[in-house]
Amino acid sequence: MKKLIECVPNFSEGRDMDVINRIVAAIGSVDGVSVLNVDPGAATNRTVVTFIGEPEAVTEAAFRGVAKAQELIDMRRHTGEHPRIGATDVLPLVPVSGVTMEEAAGLARGLAERVGNELGIPVYCYENAAYEEKRCNLASCRAGEYEGLEKKLADPSWRPDYGPSEYNESVARSGASVIGARDFLLAVNFNLNTTSTRRANAIAFDVREKGRPKREGGSPVGKKILDAEGNVVMLPGTLKGTKAIGWYIEEYGIAQVSMNIVDMNATPLHVAYEEVCRKAEARGVRVTGCEVVGLLPRKVLIDAGKYYLKLQKRSTGVSEEELVKIAVRSMSLSDLAPFKPEERVIEYLIADKSPKLVDMSCKAFAIETASESPAPGGGSVSAYMGALGAALATMVANLSSHKAGWDDRWEYFSDMADKGAAVMNELLSLVDEDTAAFNRIMDVFAMPKETDEEKQARREALERATLYATEVPLRTMKTAVRAFEVIEAMIKDGNPNSVSDAGVGALAVRAAVQGAFLNVKINATGLKDRETANGLVGEATIIAAEADKREEELLEMVGDKIKC
């Protein structure tokens, strides 16, 4: 698994595009780093930059961004709606793949040390990189903001983890920075049909996990109630893992509830949206939409799309594109500006952009298969046949879910559609995977073979590539047979007008399994490790026999349903 780290620094400049562009250029100057998103805000006077890459490249790019921000931003002249403590206000590292949180925390501490030592910026380490509990929370590290920094540095309990602790001219210009490692954080603003900051704040306090101070008599202006130790007693809000405040955005002429969702498992975006809507309505306010700041994971939109379909008692076994569209519409993500998933979803931005077989039209795929090139071949075609078989089963499930008079059974058919769609999507990925496996073998033949060492390296590479080329069609077989469950259910319980479609699905899946079986056998002949080869072929033989049996049973069931 490739090691990937995401970095999301927040710079205290959202109006001067020349300054912003120069900071982004410094970040992008590091090889191996991809800048995914730049999100400036004029009212907050703050820009969120999102970039990704391997750990060493990301930490170097982050350092260059901090250095350039120190050069270009003078905090003595900065004003904005958002809390901030320095030119580079907060800089989190987020592990994406192949990197543990512990490793990310170590990288954050190393970066913090370098920023403190080389740039002379006071740095506090937060979240998973924090050295003490009270510094885990960003709000605690940023308390007092830039204007209170001189007093903060003078407090021995808030001595920076790295960098100077004295308030000198350089620190007065740059402020401090908060650097750490955390899980993915979703920043979102809920747009309100009011200009009242007080009402926006009230809604924020209603929902945020911290809640609001408990007051005598339950009055909003009553005296705060303290516990035995003198701490303010808080009335918690309704949404776990969230932080929120209310503010007025002059740029749009509206108030917003600005929220950070720090635990999306506890509070998914759609749950937060619905709860803010409820609390706003209780105060006579309407949520007109929401604005995602920066990027978000694909899962956020997929889960939201399924949630809103379920509210409508409709099948969730639809395409990913449709789920995303439903999520965007349902939460009015395009209320203030067009929301373009291809530019805002992390997985879409880092996806391999090279041409894929599955992106071709049916005609183009057939023509490509018929060409002189040996790939795509039988393995890719088998995976595609299996995908079509699963697609037919999914279609019947979706039709059945929406059939008039069957409303009480929609959830059963929706679950079946989800299963069918999962099989279909996995098989579609194997269409290109099979061709990639073939290309790996071709690449081995281009390796040098002059010396004994080169010959040995070539032999070992060929064995690895051949093993992979054998395992891929075996995966196709294992995946395709999972579609039989959905096909059988649709023959038995699905829309009777579509039983023939389910039967064709059974034929396609069986053909996919047998076609992939041929590829397992022919590729296994090239393996030097005969024990492994025989094991793979033996496993594939059992699956192929089961597929034959299942197809025969299912076609017999279809025949019983269709009486001429």
C-alpha cells in the first residue's frame, strides 16, 4: 500500500490572491506533492489548502508553505471572522493510507521542531501529536488568539513545544502555529435565513458536543452554575464529535453555524445537517443549505445519498453518481457556489486518471477487444460478463423495490440491490485489473538479462507477475459467484415480469466464472512453484463446478416461472 499523508494547513490570508498563490506555489514546488484544493474565504480572511503525497514530500512541502506564509503575512495587520493565532494558524497531518496515526504524529512533531528551530515560530503540538492532554484540543492551543499571544508566551504553563517563548518582533509578525496529527476533520458551514449572529450561536450551542454553560433558573442570562471544584457546569449539545460557533458572513449577507465534525463515525454530515435544521426551525430559523470547506471523503456523500433514499423508501442500490447527486441536492451543497464532486472529493482527485477499459462505450470496448492487441482478452471479457450478470440482478431488485403495491417490501429489495451493485462494481474493477496483470508480464520481458544477477531478478519478477495474473481471474470467479444469491432471490421473489432478466444474469455469471477459470488454468501453467499452481487450479475447479450447478438450478426455476 502506497504511503500517503494529507496536509490541510490554514493560512491567515483569504483576500490577497497574489499572496495565496505564492504560498500554494511554494507547497507545489516539491516533487511528489499534489495540491488538491485551495479554498480562500474573504470574510474569514483565511485560506485552507489541501495537498497530499508521501510523508517525506508532504512534510517538506508543509515547511515551505509555512516559510512562505511567514515571509508574506503580517499578523499585526490581520483581521477576520475566524479564530487564529498566526500566519500559519493550524497545520494538521492526516494519515490516508499506509501510515499509522502514531507515524503521522511523529512526522508532525518533527515538522514542528523544524519550524520552531529554523523559522523561529512558536509551535504548539496538538491532537495526536500533543505532549500533554490540555494541548490536544485546538481551541485550547489557540485560546486568546493572536492578540493574546504575548500574554500566553509569558505563561510558563503555555511555553511552546518548539521555537521561541519570548515575544519578539519576528513573533509579532508571524504569530504562532499549531501543528499536529489527526483523523479526517470535516469543516462545514450551515447557511441560515437570518443575519442574527446571536441566533446562529444559539443553534451552534444547541448542537455542539460541548454545549453551553448551565445557568441559574434556566435563563440565558442567568448566573453560570459551577461544580464543587469551581468549574462551569455545561449542558451538552446533541451532536457527538462536533465543535460549532455562529457568525455573520458579510460576503453573503447571512449568518452561519460553522461546524467542525471531528468524528464522522459519531456524527455523519447528513445527521449534522438534519439536526441543525431541527434546532434552527425550533428557533424560527431555516437552514438554506450548507457549504463544505475544503475536501471531503467519498463515503460522506455515499452515506448521505443512501440516507435520503431510505427516507423516501427507495432502493439504495443505484450508481455512485446518482447517490452523490442525491446527497448534493438534499443538503443544498450548491447553495452559495456550485459543488463539483470531481473537485471536492478526495478519492476522485487522487484517482488514477489514465484511460480505463470500463470508461469506454460498449462499441469501443468490443472494437478494442477485436484489435490486434492481446489485451483486453478473455480475462477482462469474463469480468465484464460477470458485471453484466450482476447488473441484471440489481436491475430486477430495483424494479421490484419500486413496484406498485409492494411498498412494504422495498427495504428487502433495496438490500438485494446493494449486494448486486457491490458485486457489479468489484467485477468492473477487475476488467482493468486483468489487463494490468497481463501488462505486468509484458513488462518483465523488457527487463535486462545480461548478467547472472539480472537474469535471476528477471526470473523472480516473472514468477511474481505470473502468480498475480493467475490470482486476478480467480478473484473474478470468487466475486462473480456472489451474484447468484441475488439472482436466486429475484427469480423467487422479484418482479415476475423481469424473471427472464434474472435468468440471463445467471447465464452471464456462469459464463464469467468459466471464462475466468480458463485464464486461471492457462496462467498457472507458467508458474514454477507447482504446489502453488496446483492449489490455485484446485480452488478454481471447485468454484467452476459450483457455478455450473447453480446456473442449472436457477434456469430450471426460471423455466417454472415462464409457462408458454
